[in-house]
Amino acid sequence: MSAKFVDFVKTGSKIVCVGRNYAKHAKELGNALPKTPILFTKPTTCYVKDGGFIRYPSITNDLHYEVELGVIIGDKASQVPQNKIMSHVAGYAIAIDITCRDIQEQCKSERIPWTMAKCLDTFCPVGSFVPSHEIDPYNTEIILKQNNVIKQQGNTKDMIFNIPSLLEYINRHITLLPGDLVLTGTPEGVGPLKRGDELHVAIPKFNYLTFLSMKDFVKQSTKIICIGRNYAKHAAELGNEIPTMPFYFIKPTTCYVEDGGDIIYPKITKNLHHELELGVVIGKKMTKVSRDDVMAHVAGYSVTIDVTCRDLQEQCKAERKPWSISKCLDTHCAVGPFIPADKLAHNNVEMVLKVNGDVRQYANTKDMLFDVPALLEYVNQHITLLPGDLVQTGTPEGVGPMNVGDTVSVSIPGVSEASFKIVADV
């Protein structure tokens, strides 16, 4: 039975969650111990898999982690007694119940459901499927680390209601279907998350799993999509026609260099140029998503530089060859820190690039020929965009040469900045 539930995230219909099932956790939040299991549900849109990104919503100022052992249902369970219920279990998965704690407290005080605190996208990170015979439901250790520091360490033997009693209680009232997930409660040690944190969760006899904040999009990215000639004045300064539709090229992720890193001046060029660009960081898989919906798939932004060997680019154009040798070399996509989507209005972003303190490029995204939704719609009609992928949206006028020893800085004033050193190839 277990093999078909390896991808339970795709087959399950719901996530049933148990609250206050460890005495010390109830105590740390000042709650009374329950006399019967406390239940709430999450939709399957909360799922995010190992290595994925957890969103920090703009509606909360106190986002919390809660590590839990998840039970994966194998056979339909309705009115199944406790002495038979475990035969309906396919396996287990380590999981995190992400919670907007401030909103949860507000909901409790107003006596309304916890939905806005518990059910937002990416609010149920889950690990890989573990077959039921490999886990002792009565004695399994679970651990959560925040930035490599252990924050939660519990054992299912300390549950107030053990797993068979939980499943018996739930299926007496709510039918459990194959692939459904039951989160069995969190031990003590819950606490706040910050943008940029990295979470690791584990059943120690198995491997640790990692969930990233979007600060780490470089680690997750599979490709960099680059838009050409998206500002009329830039097209004019290089003697190019204004495009009637977006055109793009792709850089590999080996081009990435982060804030404070070195940009290599390759030996094969004598004219290395900077191109300031707003980068769009993808948060959810996009394929054939329409303009009306594309922005819901955006996790955030980064101020970036498309580094270009201008002489090689002109040679490629003259010879009607691809631009790869001029655009795709190591360190030729310099990126600043991740900026959450709710912190920027994509259609009115001011950007600045300086070389050795002198302003070279200064522009606003409102001058784009094709705005961000139009670009994303166009690209994802042809190429699937995956979480962590970066879309560079084109450069304004003012591109120009850089030399070995230069310091190049980019910024979105008052929001984000990054700097890089130009170094000789060795």
C-alpha cells in the first residue's frame, strides 16, 4: 500500500491538525490542557515540500514554527474503532504547522475560527513519505532547528492523546481519505520566524529536511530568465529597435554572485558592461498562468546586475550566433538581498547603479515597455518557472564599462542595496 502514497501531497484532500497535544506546549502558551482532542483543518494549498520556501505574509508580525509528526492515511477511515485504525495508516512525514501567532490570538479573543492564522499558502511544509513499518508511533523523536540551532525536540511518547486515539476520534466525526494528512500536535519550544531564516526538521533516524526563506532563492533557483531591450532609452543608446514583444535569453545559475562577492573580468573580453535590472523571484511553479494570476506566483524581488561582455555580444550579433559567451559566464548575474513581494510596488520601483560612487544608471520600472505581469505571462507560456527562479526584467539607459578594481553598487533606495568588486580572471 505504501508506495502509492510517496506523493501524498498530490493525492490528499485535506490536512487535519490537532492542537495542544503536548502538555508543555499548552503550558508555554498559557493554555489549559484539553479533555478531548482539539481539531482544525488546513487546505492542501498549504503544502510545500523539502527545499521549498515558506512565505512570510504581510498580514502578520509574529510568524511561528511548530514541528509535528504527520500521519498519512492509506485507506478510507470512517467510524473505524481504535483497535483497527492503525491498519488504515500508510506512513508518516515530518511537518511544520506554520502559524501567524498574533492573528491566532486575535481570532481566539474574538471567538472566530483560526483560518487566517493557519491556512495560508506554504503553511504546511512536509518532508518525504516514510512507510508505516519504519516508525514507532508511540516513541518517535522529532526535532526542529532554526538557523542550525535546535529549537524544538520532542517525542511522541509525551502526547496527551496518542496516535490511535487521535485517529479514532477524528474519523468518528470526519471521514479520512487516502492521502490525507493528520498533524498530531507540536511539543514545547515554538517560536518566531524572521525573514531570511532557514528551518531544518527531522525524525533523527532519517535525514534532515530543509525549508528556506526566500532570502536563499539562489540555492533553489534552476535558471535565470533575462529580458532584453525593455526600456526604450536603453534600446536607443545601443542603436537597437524597440521590440514589439518581449524577447529573452537564459543564464545558468553558475552566474550568481551575492552581495559582497566578486565579479570576474574574463580574459576573453575587453569591454565588460553593467546592466542594472529588477529581478523577480518566483515563489510558486508557473506554467501557462494568465496575466491576472501571475503575481500570486511571485515571492519577491532582488536588485541585480546583468553583467555583459559587450564586445563579444556585438560579435555574436554580427555573426548571428547566440549570446551565451557574452552573457553566461561565472559571476555574471550579481544579485542583492531578497525583498518580499509586499515590500515593493513592481510598477514603480526606483533603482540606482553606481561605479566607484558615481551614479551610472538611475531609472524607474514605470518606464518599462512591458510591465512585470506582461513579462511573466509571456515567459511562462513557453517556459515553466519554478520556485527560486529569477526573471531579470531589463535594463534602463546608462549601461557602460567596468574595470578591474572598480566597486559597483546597486540599490532600491531605502529598501535594499548590494555591492560587488570587479576582479581579474586568474
